[in-house]
Amino acid sequence: MNILIIGSGGREYAIARRLREDKGVGEIFMAPGNGASEKIATNVKTKNYDELADFALSHGVDLTIVGPENALTEGVVDIFKARGLRIFGPSKAAARLEGSKAYMKEFLAKNHIKTARFINTDDLGAACEFIDTLEGRVVVKADGLCAGKGVIIATNRDEAKAAARDMLSGESFGDAGKRVVIEEYLDGFELSFFAICDGENFVSLPAAQDHKKLMDADKGPNTGGMGAYAPSPLASPELIKRVESEVVAPTLAGMRAEGNPFCGVLFVGLMIVAGEPYVLEFNVRFGDPECEVLMPLIEGDLSKLLADAADGKLEKITLKDEFAVGVVMASKNYPYGASKKAAISVGQIPTNAHIAYAGVTSENGELIASGGRVLVAVGLGKTIKEAQQTAYSLVSQIKFEGAKYRSDIAYQALR
């Protein structure tokens, strides 16, 4: 089976790396890929979806896997399917679950899926009126895609009103913020829940926890994610069953009822409040860096699993009885701005550890840190502690100028 992966980050690298373990996989192409992916795949230097569909047809691609949300919300799946190509991911219409927070919240309300009390509006007066009904912290979200950064948690009503004003004026997030969702703040713990879906059926992956804040103890600004671990012991079997029955199943049923069956990865961002699962957000693809810790936990033939999902005949999944911890190593100025390029050196890689490369280029045969989140150091183990120790053993073997990382990934499970 020849496979095309659309994307260039650590998520797509992790998928390609895991697919290399499948016996039935032939050539792997990545579009556009990164400086390290050319070691495990063939990079395809085009981002045009029609050109990629032509490439898939001319190179005998049997399955295309879409990594980033932008490609999905822009309709790459529809383009490929119109050409008779097998592709794993939701249609443009179904991808609205991530592409529009306003649509997502209205969908949750319509399908009786628990979420925070909210209003979605493009009117500042209505936003401020709703904010006055809330106590304490207030969540203000830009409606459109903002690369994971379009959410402000205001500490009081005045801050919330200022955030709404900045978004609606276009000052904060441009057109993505011209409509906002205002929510009550939920106090609990977060979980990332992933289901591989074929439109009607689904299989669940281990629940994961992401670490969004830049610094230890969840201090500093939000980022795209500084690390993750899975499975999370905070997700009991009973809680997982409730998420499956109260969130995932009604979501798939609701999408079918709208005529937009959901095929692909449904990523549910959850807040667990006093044991009750509330949906914070939907994403319509693997998370990053969650994908990097989920891939090594999947046993068996991943390519067949995703191809079966794309064909609407998903059956089962086998998972390893292990834990994975991933530590993001980022560049000096992340997430505030660009950093000077820096050469990467890697010492001895410990047993049960590997690197998922993201923001890297290749220059004169040398790997260069050139992006914000440069790589993810992944460690596996029979316990979370063992996986954490292995991941940080790997971190100690990786050097580049200005490297920064958190030293407490998976602390929630170990405290």
C-alpha cells in the first residue's frame, strides 16, 4: 500500500514513522514534509490540493492521510474523493466541527451533549450582556481557526469584555474573530479523547493529556502544546464509556442526520467537572503533540485500520499495554517569535525512545532547528514514571542552541 501524508509537523512525522512498521506499506510520501521526514519518506513539494490529487493518481497512492486542520476545513477530502481517491479525514462540511466554534457549540446544544453555558454572537452588546450573567473567570473564543491560540480566559468581566471587543473589531485574530463564543468557565481537569470514525462506527484510542502552558506547573502563555502523555489514569473505564456513549456516539449520529457523516479522527477536548464530562471543543484530526504519544501505542496494522475507516468498514483496534510520554523541545523565542536557526546534535537514543521531528530543515546534510516546536522526545514504559524517565533521558541527549522544554510532563498522573 502506497501512502500519502499531508502535512509537515511532528504529528505527520509520527504517523509516517509508525506506518514504517507495517509490513504491507510500500512507498510513503509526505506533502510537504520537513527536513527529517525525507529520511523515512519522499517529500512532495506542493501544497496545492488539485496537484496533490494528480500526484496521488500518477504514483499509485492507495491511501491519503490528512494531518492539519486547515487542509480539512479547506476541503481537500472532497477534492480527492471527487477523483475516486481513498482519503482518511472528514469532508469540508463535517470539518466545520473544528472550523467554526459557533457551529460546534450549536451542534452540541442541538444534540444534547454537555457543554459550558454559552452565547455565540457578532454583536458586542449581546456579548457584554451575556458576560454580565457570569461569575468569576470567563472564556472568550474566536469563532474561526487560530492555530490553537484563539481562546482567552479572562479573570473578570471587564477583561472578558475587552477581549470580545478586540476580537470583534478584527484587532486580535482578523476575520477568525469577527464572531465570538462566550462561555462560562468550567473548573475541573482536561482530557483529550480520540476516536477513529468511519461515518457510523468508531474505535477509541487511549485518553491523553496535553500540556498547553509554556512553563512548568502550567505557568506562562498558551502554546500549541509542550508535551503529552497517554493513557491518562484520570480517565477511568467508566468515564471512557460515558464519553463514548454521551459524546462520540451522538456526535456521529448528529452528523449523519445533517447529511455529513464524520469519517476521520474525532478529537474531543473535555473538561471533567465533578466526574461529569463536558465538551470544550472538537478537533477533526490528531492532536499535536498527542499524536506523537498515541502512534506508538497502536498495535497491528495501522495502514489497514485507517484504510478500513476511509472505506466505511471499521472493525477493531488493538492497543499496547504501555504508556508513552512526549516532551516538546522548542526554540529559544517560542511562542513569542522566530528564533535563530540552530544545528541539532543527538547523542545515544535510549531503548524504548525515539524522536518525532517537527520544525526542522536539512542544510548540507545537517539537521537544523528552524521552527517553533522543533521536535518531540518520546519515551515508552510499563508505567508512566518509566515512560517519563525514558523521555527525559532522550531529552538529555538532544542539543541545540536556545532549546527550551518543560521538566514536568505527566505531572498530573504522578503527583
